[in-house]
Amino acid sequence: MPGTPAGRWAVPPDGTPPETSPVITGCGLAVSGLRDEYDLLEPTATGAEHDPDAGRAGPGMRHKDRASRLALHAVRRALAGAALPDPAATAVVVSSNFGNLDTVCDFTDTIAAETVTGLSPIRVPHMSSNVTAGWVALEHSLRGPNITLCSGTTSGLDAVFWAATLLAAGRAEAAVVVGVEPDTAPVARLHREHGARSWLDGAACLIVEKPEHARARGVRPRAVITGYGRAARRDDAVRQATKAYDRPLGLWVAPGPGGLDLTARLGRCSGALGVLQCAAAAARFDRSADDAVQAVAGDEHTGARTEGDPGGVAALLLTRPESGHPGGDRHDIRV
Amino acid sequence: MTSGSDGRRPVLTGLGAVSCLGAGVGPYWNALLAGGAAPREVDLPHLNMRATRMYRVPGAAVPEHPRRHAGVPLGAVPRMAVAAALEALDDAGIAGPDRADVAVVMGSEMGNASVQEERRGAGGAGRPRWTPLAVAGAAVGTAIGSRRGNIGVGNACSAGGYALGIASDLIRSGEASVVLVGAADGVTRVGMGGFDRLGAADPQRCRPFARDRAGTMFGDGAAMVVLESTTHARRRGARAYAELAGVAWSCDARHPTAPDPDAAQLVRAMREALADAGLRPDQVGCVLPHATGTALNDAVESRALRQVFGPGTDRLPLFALKAMIGHTSAAAGIFACLTAALVVSRARIPANAPLEQDPDCAVWLPLEGPLRLERPAVLANTCAFGGNNSSFALTGPGGTT
């Protein structure tokens, strides 16, 4: 609502929220051992031969860093060949804590061995922490807000929340959300030094849009982003996320026992965790009668305490779309 | 508009800075009025490049503490961020247990990378511990005792502008009442070397809009501001420097490092920021441009300003801040915000650094001053690799000067 003092956030006189809750309409994964988001639900998924970076020399992939290649694969799968109708009103939100670490470390080593003249100008963009968001925008001509978050292990759920916030604020009509963490040598070394035995090599992408935007382009809402909480403790974060929801929760996608623990399955996922959790939620609504999935990231079971994180916990409540029904089909993978 | 939404207008109530002009906002402003700083040589091994200077924070202004966070050794960047954060909160009069309720939004480009670099460059003598980008924000959150959200923004040289927008949306949406938002960046050979290899680094000084500009020159430092809702500020009787009246973001989606010569998305960001603030272009009394001193940026931004402000551009004072403190990377947007808040609250615009202006940059850079701020708003731009653009507008609290 430009022109009013509160600008985008002006509340209508009757106090009703200006927008309905945003929906997830697309998922794409580029994760070693997984074919798509449905494999996140199956502990014995058999896609072990799958290399998430198999197309590294393919079109649009050469001379890019591994994090960006993984992200671009995931985005292509999430879009499944469809173009978003209004690229100027489409945001990109990337969550990654270690995406550019290998480039920065390589540059430091190169300077020590060869001085600055050894640095390749072609790789200079990769030293920038927002390089992945830039490449995603470039490949799909997305000219809306372009955000990179690096808030530790909560960062993936934070990114989904910020995508929803961008829509609510009228800053975008749709958002491409990516969580990516590449398994590069410096990342592996840092994880090992801090007691991890396994960690993610991959990316996940979600398409988040307003419900009316999804209807207009004829795509099926797969999950509704219903609530978000951020607090020092898990209980408080979950309470914030569920304050407007009083029906039973179905699956918990959260670290620790009693739910779907993607960290136990995939290793530390860091900035990609929350985005993977939301993809798992979308798959769950297709395969069960659950009405709600509670995602939690950032407490001790995700390795956050040893990662120098800010130490908060994020919780995101996802609910079944009204038109949703169990039994959705596996996506066609067109990359 | 309802009174509820009016009360959520975000105002700036506290400022903190550590820069090449020294520690503290008072010395910072006085030094801007006196013409800014001169760059100094960076004394690091293996540089072997044309441009080896930076606008350096004086050694005495770099705090010694905190030395570690969660076992991670902290370099100068997070330490300066903590010092600026404490200054900003003191300035805002937020103390003791009230600090637990302050959310933190922290922009960073290289973060704590200087620690990593020093140890890797020491021939493998030290094993670097985990230093994620978020550590600066985590150190700030811990130092002030915050128990609210802590968000790390990695939008390269526009991280400050994006962090301001995120903080503003937190307040305007009612998610938070007080947000400490800032950014910090430091001296790294990776950053300097990368720009040198792109041919985008000036060996003499940062000379935005100058005919003989040869690229940018970095500066280190930290800038933090306290942003809070009008209602919250009024309730505790805090005085405000300015209102953060509008913020907008866009992406060129054209080139990984260079700006789009058409500037369509930078123009869009400026127009949307003004619209968000409810301002007309003729209500803007000063612009703090991104103005890095690179050949393309300054020419493109000049054309973008003419598209937004039309013939009025000839009478619109610009203040090219980077000529005085260098390009502080992620912190550039926060330094611009902090400077704009001082310009608004003191109604004075410092004179620009002397230059022979590039005729391809048809903008007005007053060389005499300080000038009086004649119109109510100040607009600032930040741009970055990845085609990221951010613009934001400040006015006097309640839309006044």
C-alpha cells in the first residue's frame, strides 16, 4: 500500500490480514542418494548411485562453484520446465552457511603459493557469499528481491519464513527458496574437526507463492506455510509457530527421536536443513492423511551448538492445503 | 492507515560506528565534515598487486574484546561489530534486561575470514577453527544478551541495505519492536585480490564520479543502528534521529559482477523505496549513492539518478561517502544509513571530497559545505555482485525535518 505511512504493512481498517497464507507449489532436490522429496520419507531409498552434481559440465554449469551448480539443479527440478509468470515479481531466497567457503580457502592458499596474480578472475564472483542467489536469478531472469541468509542451522526455515514475509509485504508474488550446502574439502574438514561423521552434499528448492498466484497459473498447492517461531528454546519456538493452530499435529520433522530426523539420515544439513524439511512436509501431505507437519531446526541435535551458531531454534508449521489430497504422484524429473 | 500500523513505523534511535575515522559516531561525523580519511598501505604478505591500500581503522580503535565466541577466535571484524553494537544501544538508552528483547540482524561479506586467512597464510601453523559468516552476529547477540532472533544476511556489498529492509519488515509486520541492525567487514587479501584481478581496484584512493577513477578501494569497520517501532520509542521517551520510511530491493539478473548498463532494476529499487515511503522525488534533499569509484558503477548510477529525479538531478546534492571512508563492503549500507540519519537529524550535508568530475556522471557533488538539507528526505543506494540492489529513504521522525 504505497503512499501510506506504514507503507507495505498498513493493516486494512477492518483488521483482517491482507493476504492468505502462502503455499509451497514445487519442490526440487539435488542430494546424493535421493531422487526427489518422496525419498526423504523412505529410510531405505535406493537412489544411492545418483550424483547430484552429475551435470557439472552441462549447459549453464561450467565455471560455476559447486554450491551454485547444486542449487541450479534443484531449482530446475522444482520448476520442472515451467517458467514463473512474472520474473520481475519473483524473489530468490538462498540459505547457505558454507557455500563459498571452498573458494575463499582456495584463494587464500593460492595467494600464499603464487601471490594474488594466481587468482583466476573467472572465480572471483564465487568468493562472494551471495553468488548462488545471483546465478539462480540470472538463469531464470528473476528480478525481485534477492536474499542470502547465513544464520546458522535455523537459516533454512528462516529462508522459508522470509519468502512468506516477502509475499505478505507485497515485495514479491512468488519466491524461489534454496537451501544448499556443498561437500567441499574445507567444509568436510571443518565438520570433522567438530565431531561430525557425515554431512550433506546437496541442495533443495521450494517454489513459494500466494494461493491466488498458484491458482492463476494452474499449479497445485502442496503445503501451506501456516506459522513460524524463533526462540532460544524449542518449546517456545513451537508455541509461537502453532499459536493460531489448535488441531492435532501429524509428523514432526525435527532432530531427535520421535519424528523424521533428516540430520540422522543425511548428516548435518546446516543451512539446507529447513528447506529439506519443508520438502519432506510437502511429500508427506501427498502420502498420508496428516493435516499438519511441524518442522524444527537449530537445537542441539542438528550440531548447532558446535557450529558457532547464534544458538536459536526455528519452528515452522506447515498444513495441508484445503484442496490437497493424499496420494500425489512422484514428479517427473526433467532436468 | 490505522493507529496500529502508524505505531509500527520504524525509527532510528541509536547509532554506533568503528571506522577509519576512529571509534564512535561523534568523531565519525566531525571527521566527515573535515574531509574524511586518507588510505593507508595494507601490510600483508603475498599481495603482489597494483592496489595495496585501504581505508584502515586505526589500531587504537580496534577493540581487544571479545576474543572468542563459542570456542571460535574472533578477529577484528566481530570485535568491532560488538563495540559498535554496544555504542548504538547505549546511544538509544537501552540497557540491562531490556537488551534481551532486542533482535539482531547482521550483514556480512567476509565475516570472520581474517582469522581463517591469517592462519592458513601462516604456512599451516595454526589449524583454523570453525568460522561461519554468522559468527559476527552470534558474537553481537551474546555480547548484548539478546534472546531474540539473530539473522545473518550474506548479500555481499548490499548486505547492509538488505539487512535494513529485513529489520524494517520485522518491525512493520509486528514480529519485533526493537532490532539492532548492522554490518561489519575487514581487511582480507581475498577481497582485495579479487577486485585487483578484476581490474576494479584503484591504487590511489576511492574517487567516485572522478574523471580518472580507477576502481574502488575498500575500508574496514563496523556500523550498527537501533531500529524500533514508533510506539516503542515513544513509550520509553526515546528521541529518534530519523524514520526509516521506505526500503526496496531488486535484482538485475544480468551479470554476476557488473551492473546492468540500462540500470532498470536500480531505477526500480529507488522508485519503489520512494513509493514505500510515500515520497515524491522532489521531496528528496540528498542522495547517498552507492558510488564505488568503479568506471561502470558510477556512470550507470548517474544515469539511474537522472531517470528517477529528472532535471532536478542538477539541484540534488549527492554525498559520495566512499571517498571519505572507502567501500566498507557489507557495512556500506549501514554506514550510509547512519550517515543519512545524521544528515537528517542535523539538517546538514557534508561537502564532498575534491575531485575533477567525469562529464559522463551528470550529478551534483557539492564541494563546498556543509550544505543545509533543504528537503525532508535522504535516499541511499547499495548494489552488489549478483546484481543485488537496495534503496532506502530516511525522513525526520514523523515525516518532518
